Amino acid sequence: MKWHLVPARCFLEQAEHAARWQALHAQGAASCLLAADFVAPLVAQFAGGAELLAWCDRGGETVAMAIVAPAGRGSWATFQPAQAPLGLWLQRPGEHPERLLGGLLRALPGFPLVVGLTQMDPMLLPRPLDGPGLRTLDYIDTARVTLAGSFADYWNGRGKNLRANLKKQRARLERDGVATRLDVLRRPADMAQAVQDYGRLESSGWKGKEGTAVHADNAQGRYYRAMLENLAARNAASVYRYHVGEQLAAMDLCVEDGDSIVVLKTSYDESIPSSLSPTLLMREEAVQRLFDEGRFKRLEFYGRVMEWHLRWTDEVRTMYHINYYRWPGLRRLHAMLEARGKRAESGPATQ
């Protein structure tokens, strides 16, 4: 088993690396969030130059690949821009992360003491047991909706408050003669305008004030446009646009694979009166359409579970990180220091 390392930009400049990545991706239960055409724009827009593309060969076959970056003194971790819901790690089914990470740690420059895999999904890579050199840590809880059965049955299982609230909003809009419309864009040619419109919505709210909104001409905007165009070219991207009257009120940016559709980004026009919830209205119609179409098994959110997620589903799982240490004693020391820090945060015990 041998690990190879090249600058991450080679993923963009040398076609054989993206082809190798995609071939490994096709072997497992990997998500569209780890497809080569999702990953390449991440590298193009957010890599700073220190990142490495790593792959492991055994017997002439590639068994693991990753994009990794320095993560502080003596450590490396999977490259993790905010726009990537999952850590950029692939492995062939049946391989154990501990053995693979041991080889990667020894191959990385600078004699690192620890290498980490960030934001792992137990649906894609079952959470391994802790070992002499390996330790897992909880990351966040995330939610999904299983798209099985009828929408009516699913909707009747939602809370009374959600159903009554949206019914009341729709009745008010109907009384006022205001129509709503849900459009779904799928063509590559539509994605540039979709990202521009999304940026306008996001810039109208608090993200615009904080300078973190998507814009067509910033790195985020360039990333989302390139990525959505890439995936739309193979019918694996969709943008949901919701109009209240003639006003564009809310949008979802989504990517798709054979089993799931993932909502990557959601925004709405914050100038709309608070008596209306355009995102909730859009979500109801979008979910109904997904049930009716029957194309997907799951709707994935991949963000930290929020109160509003739990209005739509009670399906929650815990994502996790993996740390692999050069020496078992270092793993034990790290765990001990973390436990001591938690005790200090909780304060002294009371009698």
C-alpha cells in the first residue's frame, strides 16, 4: 500500500486525477457532494495553495483518495471549506480507515502527529470503533426526510401548528388574490442567473450586512455557478424558485444523486411581511412535488439540526470526525486534555 501526494491544483490541471477520483467515487455509496464535478470548483475557488491531493494504491488499484490541508501545528485534515458539507475523503468499500490513515500520516510532509477526517456521514462511512491510534468525535446532528409513501400521509404526520399556520397563510393569500408559483430550474444555461438572483435575495438580509452573502462576482458566487453548471450538465442539479405574486420570495440551491436530493443553500426576501413564511410555503410545495415524482428516496439538509428542521422530520443522525494519531499515547493524552477542558467548562460540582 502506497500513498502518493501532489498539489491539490493538479486535480484541476491533470485530467487523470479527477478521473481516478470519479472512478473511486462510483465504487461506493458516496454522495453527489463528493463527486469530482462538485469537488473541482471547491479547489478552484477556496484552496489557498498548501492543500494536497492524496491517493493510495494497492496492487495497482486506488483504494482511497483525499484532499488534505495543514490544520495547525503538527496536524493535517481533510480540506473543509464552508461550502462543502462533507470532508473530502473517499475509500473503497470494506477498507478500514485506521489502516489507511496510518499510511497517509506517514506520507504527509513535516512529520505530523495527527491527521483528521472532518464531517463524516455515518450513512456513507459507518462510524469506526475507537482504536489504539484512532478516535472519533461527534460533529453535528443533521436531518433528512425519507420520501416513502404518500405526501398526504407524510403531511398528516407533521405537527398541527405547522399545518395550520401554512393553511392560514395560503387562505390569506387566496383572499387577497395573490398567487404563488414554484419553478424548478435544471438547465446549465439557467444557473448563472439563478446564482445572481440567489445572491440578490441573500444580500437583502443579515448576510448582506455582515458581508457573507453570495454574490455573482465573489468566490462563493463563482463556486456555486460552476458547480451547479457542472452538475446540471448531467441532470444532477436543481434550483427551486418561489414567487409570491410577481415577487421572487425564496430559493433553494440543490444537488442530486441517484437516491437523494440535497438542499445546499436556502434564502428568502426579508422584506416580505413577517405574517408570511415564504421558505415554509416553498418547502411544503417542493416536498409534495418530490413525493409525487418519486425520483428520490431522501431529502437531505446536511446542516446542523435547527428547530425548523424538526417541523419537517424526526429523522436525525450524528455526523462525526476521525482523528488518527502517530502514537497511541498521544491519543490518550488528547482525550484526557479534552475531558479536563469539559470539566472546567462545566464548573465545580455543587453539593
